[in-house]
Amino acid sequence: MITRIFLNHPRTVNESYAEHAVFAGGFALKLLGAGAAALVHAVIPCLFEKTASRMINQMSEKLNARDA
């Protein structure tokens, strides 16, 4: 049960549990940052005009490179 919950998925991407936690946690923080930039942009359109989309594109490229 512990293996299924905590280890099976990280192994599918050739990572340990800790490595996967760091990677996924970093993505979560970047997504929060992109969301915050988008929220500020929604209120003040001249700020962070391309920040959220740039961050999301960079994260997408990183994920796609990882899957290759």
C-alpha cells in the first residue's frame, strides 16, 4: 500500500520520492507565481503582460523535455 501510494508514480518518471516531491513542489510554486501574475494583470493590465504565459510555456517545455 505504501509503495503504491508514494513510490509507484515517481518510479515511472525515474525519480525517487524526494526528487519527485522537489520537482512537483517547484512546479506548484511556479504555478502559484504565474497565477498571481495573471491576477495582478487582470486588475492592472499594463503589468505582467506576458509573465504568466511565458512561465507556463517554460514549464510546458520542461515537462515535454522530461517526457522525451
